[in-house]
Amino acid sequence: MSLLELKGVSLSFAGSRVLDAVDFSVPAGAIVSLIGPNGAGKTSLFNCITGFYKPQQGSVRLDGTETLRMKPHQVTRLGIARTFQNVRLFREMSVRENVMAGQHCRTGAGVIDAILRLPAQRREEAATRDFAEACLRFVGITEGWDREATTLPYGWQRRVEIARALATQPKLLLLDEPAAGLTSGEKEELIGLIGRIRDERGIAVLLIEHDTSLVMRISERISVLDHGVMIAEGTPREIQSNQKVIEAYLGVEEDALDL
Amino acid sequence: MTIFDIFTNQLLNGIVLGSFYALVALGYTMVFGVVKLLNFAHGELYMVGGFAGFLLLSFLAPYLGPGWFGVAVSMVLAMIAVGFLGVVIERVAYAPMLSAPRLSILITALAVSLVLQNGMLTLTKGQYVPFGAALGFGGVRLGSLFISYNQMVLVGVAGALMLGLELFVSRTQYGRAMRAIAVDKDMSRLMGINVNAVIAVTFFLGSALAAAAGTMAGAYYGSLWYFMGFLIGLKAFTAAVIGGIGSIPGAMLGGLILGLLESFGTQLPGVGSEWKDVFSFSVLILVLVFKPTGLLGKPEQERM
Amino acid sequence: MAQFPERPSPWGGLGAILDTPAKRWTAIAVILVAMAAAPFVFGSYGTVILTNALLYVLLALGLNVVVGYAGLLDLGFAAFFAVGAYTVGISTLHFGLNFWLALPLAVLIAIIAGVVIGAPTLRLRSDYLAIVTLGFGEIVRITARNLRETGGASGLIGIDSPWLFGWHIRTPLDFYYVFCVLVILGVIASVRLANSRLGRAWLYVRHDEDAAEAMGIDRVRVKLAAYIVGAIYGSIGGAFFAANLGAISPESFSFRQSVLILMAVILGGMGKIPGVILGAFIVILAPELLRDFGDLRLLIFAVGLLLIMLFRPSGIWPVRSKR
């Protein structure tokens, strides 16, 4: 059974259809890419999976649990973590504090615990800190944990964001254009990191990405979205030779053919 | 008095009250539509409008008389003056804040409101100020129901102002620009709309309507108080929420509904007039809980 | 132009100055000695004023959790203050309850009121909370004015002062020390909350609600926690206020009261405890100094608040916080 299973997901905003009966799945422990021209609805699909948008129709299941009516924080708790297209770290907080955010949904200390500072609360704080630091080391950030996160170089911020997502202990990690704005060296590191996330942590990865060569190298499966419709699905090799995909990317549309 | 008499009397009271609420609610809703800001100072503009009308009338009364004509001229002048005050407030206090976090804007709006309120407290030493209009007590009797000419003029003027606003928003270029900005400010800017000018016009109109309500309230009830904007600010906000914040017809409808709810609500057993305000704030909370988009409001945009 | 929220470290930069344990303990010792000695320096009138200032510090610390930590604007904070005071007044006068039993009851009722008001509104845009809390504040005040049980417009008189292990807390000096203890506990709780899982969550939600939610943080729940902590502080302040004065009336819990507490939080520097304490002292002591100004006093505060927001939104407290 697939880890993530979407069936007939349709989403419209103010009458215009953004996603049209999308079927889609991510097998456990797989690396899957979602590609498509700009405005195809890729990020909208992410938002449907993570509970930020409520599709009018369809079903989204993680491990068989329907998440369609869940709030974003409940979806995260269930095991889906995400990054954002334009990095969204918490301003004026340190790198470590940013990553500690991920552990919030796996811990439980409340008002009384905080005020009384009982041993259990101290242990939980220490564990949260240790876990955050382990996640930072995992993504290759071994220093500057006390720096203000938004003052880091862009490529580092991307990795802090991935560490923050990993700190939620997900089963599935959604990366929204993780390579955007990275240097070629950083892209190589990213490819390595995505591989390790899957191999060492057993976390399935779903990414939206425009860098085709990167997508072709790391994906086991690729799905192609165009104008809200899933037009193709397959291995990188199959996608490369798929006529519909080529047309979508070349922008061969009816009005163009009319000429 | 029969039940029917009570009913018609309360209906009339509700409509008069509702007209005030609607005029003030319009300003809330217009400003909210364009800059997504709850202008806490809006109730105070009603209060300042009342005092401006009073001041103007005391200058003009020797020439125009203290009747409806004098009040009407004072009202128009007060609308212009307070309209500009609204624009100044926007430029000085809100414009620099629009990119700041929400909390800062809200506190700034509160600060503006407190400055106006306490400024007037200092000027009037906290005393009630008699308005000084002489409007007469004539009216029309329909059975046991007495409708004064003042009530008719008041509701008529309020209705005319609202109609004028509706025409302005639906027919003029500025009106169209206001609606475009309400939908997407950045896109409107790209389309060549002078966003700052439209925001200024919006504040001007909203503030002018509040001033009209303030002057009329002063003339109708006969006195002014520095704190009079506080309650009506809250009530008008309630009216705007009932109608659906951001919606102009909604604000009018909400004002009317709240006016009627209050005048009928106080007739319910156990809800005397001392509970009137508790009654309307409870309505506000209930509406926010069960229908935060109000009657005519659009559902809150999907997030992100 | 400076913009906040900046990183609100609860100590507001004091940590950098008092950077060794020795310096810290010295500072704490100096403060404690000053607190203990103050009544003998300032005399009996001064002690009453200081007690009032300490009450405001306590209330401002509570409101600071809501405004300074969680970034929510609460314009009806006096309502919780009223709930605390009236619960103690009514339950001791009408039901003969001991103060120490009335106190937790007051806190409990404040929590319930906080949930009833907070749970539905905290889902909505943050502006709505401001208006709803304003309305709630008025509802509580008007209710207190109009019920027989609350003594109507004249309020309640003859509320007993409490006993504690054979000590009858009765004189202004007694209450001064009681409020000293309350403030110390309030500061400790406040700092500990800021440096906790919940304290971080308030900042996450305040900076970026969507990113916080994507991290599995329930924003409504987290905000509600802040609102309720504020309610608890407010009700405790109100309970001791009632016991101290022995008499309460609805006008002590007006909109103006809510605004003064809010000013204490913002003027000094929200989110920073030394700033909040400074703000509370300004709000209480300035009227003593500006006595001649009469009604101008509130106008001066209002203008001050506006200037602070426009030119120095981080408040008067000088140190830009850093950690």
C-alpha cells in the first residue's frame, strides 16, 4: 500500500479550477518528484496534502488515514512535514530555536510544567534541544546554532528549513523547490542529503522541482501536473519520452496550433 | 398601549438608531476593505464630527439659524473637516505602519483613538456639551405612533448619504479602484492604480460619514460627550460584522439589524435598557462564533 | 524605521550586563533589600502608592504574556481583574468563604471566562480579538453595575482581609509585602514561561502562523494558553486587590483601566520584563508627579503611546534584547 494516496482531488478558487480530479500516490520510502510548468497547481497540491487548502472533492490518505478534514498541525502530527517555496524561517530566533519548533508536536509540556520546571519538563527541554542539534548535524550544519537564522547564507537557510521539517519526525517529507537559488555545489549536497534522508531515516520524499537534471537523477517516480490535471506518471526515463509532457513543456497548445 | 403600538414605536426607534450605526459602520467596512485595518479611531471620528458640527453651528447659527438648515450646512462642513482629519491620521499614523506586524498597527490605531478621546476630554473637562440646535418638535401622528420631522430628516439624510456612497463606489473610477484594491492591492498597483490616492479617498469618505452621524446625533439627542465615540465605535463594528466586514451593503444592513435588535431586545423580559449594551456585545460574540463572515460577507480568503 | 517584534528575551538585555552569577546574585540581593526597605524610606503614603504600582506590575506581567509574548491585543484585560475581585468579594461576603478558598475559585472562573471568550475568537483574525475583548470588558463592567449580588454601581464593601498561618494581613505594610511576594512569583513564572516549549511556540505563531502550523503547532491552542495565563494573573491581582481595599466598585474595572494596564506593557517595552515593570511604575507614579495636570495626564499618556509606536516600538527600556 502506498504511504500517501490521493484520489480524485479537485480544488477550485472563486470558480476557477486549480486541481482537477488528481490521482497521485507516494510509496513508502520512495523519492518522488512532482513537475509541471509554472501555474500548473503543484504548490496547491502540496497545500492540499498538508491541510492548508481544503479540496472540494476527493480523498487524501496517509497510511490509510483520511487527512482531508484535518488542520495543518494535525497533518504534521500524523507524519507529513514540509518546507516552503520561499524559505520561511522564524525571524529573530536562533537556528537552534527554529529547528526546535519541529519537536513541538512530539512533546507536551504545558503552562504548569513550564512554571514549576519539574524534572520531567527539564528532561523534555534537553531532549528537544538534543534532537534539534542532531537534525542540524544531519543536514550538515555543525556550527552557528546560536546565530539568528535569517542572517545565514541562503543555501544554509534552506538546509535549516529541512532540519526543522525533519525535527517533526515525519514519515513523508515535502520539499517545495528545494534547489531554487542554490549554487551547483549546493545542489550536489542537496542530492546527497535527500538520498540520506530516505536511506538513513527511511523517510519518503516528495519534491516539487524545476531543475530537470536534478529531478531525473534522484527521482524513482515522476508525476507531471499541467493546468491542474495529472498528465503523466512514471520513471524518469518514461517521462522523458512522454509526448504529452513534451507538449506541456513546449507550450504546444490548441491556439498555437490554430495558426 | 397595545403590543402593536409598542412594536411600531420600537421599529421606529430601531430604524433611527440603526441609521447612526450604519453610517459609522460604513467607515469601518470601507477602510477594512481597502487596507485590511480595523480603524479603532473610527468611533472617535464620530465624536470629533459631533463636536466639529457643534463648533460650526455656533458660528453659523447667527446667520443661518439653529434649525435644520444651519445644522445641515454645519454637517457638510464638519464632514469635510473630519474627512481631512481622517486622511491626516492615515498619512501620519497608519501609512508608515502598513508593513509592520499586525499588533503594531492595532496598537497605533488604539493610540490615535486615545489621543482624540483624551484630547477632547481635556478640552471639554469631561463635561457634557449642549449642542445648541433648535429643531422643533413637530411631526406626524399615525394612530398612536408619532414620527417627528427630525426622525424623518435624520433617516432621510442617512439614506441619501448611503445611496450617494453606493453610487460613488459602483459608478466612479475611484469606486472601481477601491473594489480592485480590496481584491488585490499589489495587482492593482501593477495595473496603474494610484493606491495611496484611493486609500486617502476611502479614509476621507469613511470619516466624513462618521462626522455626518456625529453631527446629526448631536443635533438629535441635544448633547455631546468626549466618550460618545467609544460605544458607538463598538456598536458600529458589531454592525459591520453582522453585515459582513468589507461589504458596503452589509454595513447598512448590519446597522439596521443591530438598531432593531437593540430596540426590540430591550423589550424582552429581563432585558431592561441597562442591559442594552451587554445585549449587543453578546450578539457580536455570537455572530463571530457562528458566522464570522456575516450576512453578506465573502468567506475569508483561503490562507497562503 | 525600527520595527518590532524584535526577539523578546524576557530579561530585555539584562543578561548581557549581569553576565556572571556573582553579578546576578548581587543584583537580586540589592533588589530584595530595596523592596524590603522601601516602605521605611517612602513613608506610609509612599507605601500605598508602591503597593498600587506592584499591583500594576502583576497585572502588566499577565497582560505581557498575551500582548508581549503571544502578540495578541487584549483590550478588556480589566475584565479578568474584575472577575478575580468580584469572585472574592461575593464568595467571602455572601457565602462566607475563606479568602484562600475564594482565590482558587476566582482563578477557576477567570480560566472558564478566558476559554469562553478566547476559544471562538482566537480562530479569527487577530483584530477581532481586540474588539471582542473590548466588548467582553464592557459586558463584565455593566454586569457588575447592574446585579444585586455585585452591589450595583456602589459595589461591595466590607470584604475581609485574609489570615495566613495566624498572621492577619491587614495593614498597608502587610499588603505591600504580600504584593512584593506576588510580583516576585509573577516574574519567575513569566521568565520560565518565556523560556519554555510554550514560550517558543508563542513566538513561532507570532512570527509566522503558517510555518508554525506546518511544524505541527496548533495556533488556536497556543494562543488560548497565553490568553488564559493572562486571565490567571489578572484574577489573582483582582483577588488581592479586593482583599487589600476591602471595597470594590465597577468603575475600577473600566475600559480606562484596561488601557492603563496595556500602556504599562507597551510604554516600557513589551515582552521584556524590566520594561514591563518600568512601564507599570511610569503609569502609577506619573500621575503622582503630574498631579497638577489633571485631565491632561491621560492625554499625555496617549500621545506618549502614539509616539512610542511610531518612533520606538520596542518601548522605553533601553537595551535591544539579544540572546
